[in-house]
Amino acid sequence: MTKLSKNRFHLVFSLLMGAMMIFVMTFVITLINVGVPADFIGRWMRAFLIAYVVGVPVIYFLAPTARKMTAKIVHMP
């Protein structure tokens, strides 16, 4: 497997973190909102795709700010 360069870390992190978090969250919220109807998977996947398109850019742009804020809160340099 070919590894990407270090300068791609933030992009790959955003794509993976977005997929994992959004996968779980859309499952839970879809389940709460509609129960388990026959078309549950379709509804969930639609919600996932919409949330992924919105969520990954949010993670990409806000993660550096969140890291800086966290470093200040926990007194890291």
C-alpha cells in the first residue's frame, strides 16, 4: 500500500473521522426519528451522504481551531 505524504494528514484525518463519526451519528438519529421501517437503510444512507458532504469540510476547517483551543485549556504548548 502506498502511503501519502505527511502534508495530506489533515485531509485524510478529516475524511476518516468524518466517515466514522457521521456513520454512527446518522444511524442513531435516523433510528430515533423513524424507528426501523422497511426503508431504514435507504433513509440512513441518505442522511449519511448529506451529513458527510457537510461534516467533512466542517471538520477540515474547524479541527485546527479545536486543537489550539484544547491545547490552551489543558495547558499544552
